[in-house]
Amino acid sequence: MRVEKDSIGARDIDDEKYYGIHTLRALENFDIKNTKRVNSELIKSITLVKGAAAITNNKIKKLSDEKKNAILDAVEKITNELYLNKVLFPLPAIQGGAGTSTNMNVNEVIANLGLEYMGKNKGEYEFLDPIEDVNLSQSTNDVYPTAVKITVIRLLKELVEEVKNLQEELQKKEDEFATIKKIGRTQLQDAVKITLGQEFGAYGEVISRDRWRLYKIEERIRMVNIGGTAIGTGIASSIEYRAQITSEIQRITGLGIARAENLIDNTQNLDVFVEVSGLLKTLAVSLNKIANDLRWMSSGPYGGLNEINLKKLQMGSTIMPEKVNPVGAEHMRQIYYRVVANDLTITQASTDGEFELNSNLPIIAESILETIELLRDGISLFRKNVICEITVNKEHIEKILNSVPTRLSEEIGQYGYNKVAEMIRKEKEKKIE
């Protein structure tokens, strides 16, 4: 055991633990059984910021070469996932303190990994200190939101790729089904004719708009407050540090990160996350609409519309052996519900900040990162398991089309509304006879 101290007191820490007293207290304060842990991609982004800070502090002669090298070795191990696990980073995603616990968790792990690199024992912070060295020139309040934005941008690139793949698959289906005429529907009632290809073309078009919206997000979220430290005034960071840190983060991440013009504004206001979440929710709305349409079109097969077939992914009932449910489409619908819930959380948490800081950033971060990952992976599954596998019951579609009186509505241009209404009435009477 080793003893670590903070301003509250002293605690015993297991010698095997790479985290320290601050992480231990956070575990005791916030740990809830089976709750989600801090997103691993966010941990990596915070770690990258620490590496950029170490390089910058070394360049301006505030951090020795030995300490810089020790920090960078730890950063490499964590970002390469050699030391990225729940044992080292055990904190729950939802926590008080604006992200301080997570920031300190990363500081402590980097420090103790760095001490091993230096040939020292864990906890010998006189040689490499979590706050004095790893957190030098930084505050949770500029490190954490910067890391969240880095993570959002990186994950968004993956999401955009999946949206592109979905759009292309919908366009393939548009071509494949271009000649298949069917009955259209408005308010779940029979309407005029449309092709199945036209329906899928509309799906592809709305996803195309969502794809364009996602492309525009990066320019909205690339402004960061790094160097602003506690409240955006830059206290405890030098002018030299503030002038160089953003460029170093750009170099390390390969992203177009830019320093915000107003660091105080960028520290206290989280409206950009509300904006991003809203665009992600818009995508989820489109996906839910498509998924629900497909459920309806595949309904039955005997008592429903039975226009298309969805891939049989699993048995649907423990009492009806023949039943197969549209679970792929249902999965996407439930992702939509979670995205909407996350959007509400982000909105409420963002509006409840006070003065110079919003302490709700941990739940905002967890919500928006979960949303992106759900959409990214959900779209991939939806495309592969649902869209790619759709087949058409062409004969049934034609039979229904020919039996629906409303198809005559297309004759309105030639005969007028009243004449066509009479034609439809007579056809209905004929069928009754």
C-alpha cells in the first residue's frame, strides 16, 4: 500500500493501482452498479491533449525533457490501448464536477505510468506530479471540453462514412425497383400509384440531406477553449503556451482544431453541443421514418401489406414457431428513441449552466458520444441486415394495385374530380356484386 494526500486528507492506495487519491474519491462518490464508464475514445482524446501540453510546456522551458518523455511514453501506451481499460479508468460517465474526476484520473494514470518509465515507484510524485507536471498550464475546464470536441469530430467522420454507405445502398435499391409499380399511401389509406423505386429514391434523398448536414458539423465544433484554463481568462498558463498549444493539438490529432476567439464564451456556453445533437436527432428522425415504412411494407405476410420481404434475422416468438419479426427495423427505431432522449438531456444540461462554467459537461459528453456511436453502428447494421437484403413480392403488389379503385384518381386530369369519383363508386359497387 502507498499513502496519497490531498487537501481533504490522506488515503491508502493499493500499490498495483495506477490511479491515485482523486480517482479513488470519485469512485466512492459516483459509482453506481452497472452504469456506463467514461467513453474510451474520450479518454484517448484527453490523453492526446496531455501529450500536446507536455510538448508545448517543454518547448517554452516549463517542463524538463525527462518529464516530457515520461509523459509521452504514457500517452503512447494509453492511446495505443496498451493501458486503456476499466482497471486504470474505472470512473462512471455521469459524475459531478464538470469532468474534474476524469481529468484527474487521466493525470494520475499518466503520472504513474511515467514514473515506471523513469524507474520510480507509483506515487513518487516528487519526480512526476499529476497536477504540477501532467496538468501543467491546464484546467479541467479547457482540457475536458476540448477533448470532447476532438472525440466528436473523430467519431463523426466514422458516422459520415456509414451514412454515405447507406445513401448509396438506398440509391441502388431505387434503380433495382425502378419499374415496380405499387399503390401509394397517405395517412395509411390507399392513394395513387407510385413505383417502389421512387419510394426508395425519396429515402436516399433525405439521407443525402442528413449526410450534408453532418459534413457541416465539423466547422461548428472545431473551435476550442484550450489555453483558457479555469474560466477562459488563461490564468496559470503563459502567453507562449496559449500561442502554441492549439497548433500542437492540430499536429497530434490531424484535425482542423482552432482556438476560439473568445475563450470565456467558449468555456461557459455549450450551445454548440445542442446544435450538433439537433442535427444528429434529425438524422435519427429520417432513419426512424424509413425503418417504420419498411415494417409496414413487410407486414403480414398473410394479414398485412406483404409488399416486401425483410431478411429473416431470428425467430420471433417463443409460442408461435413460424413467426419472424422485423427486428432489424425495430432496432433502428429504438436507437431513434435513445437519440431523442439524449438530445433532451443535452438540451436541458446545456441550458442549466451558470455564469462562467457549465458543470453538466460529463453527461453532455456521454449523451452526445453515445448518440454518435449508436447511429454509426446502428446504421451499419441497418444497411447490411435490412436494406441490402430487401426483396419484393412483385405479383402480390400488382394484384393489389389492380384491385384498388383509387388508382383511377390518375384520370382526374382527363375527366375531372366528379367524373372520377363516379367511376370509383361504380367500380366499388361492381366488386361488391
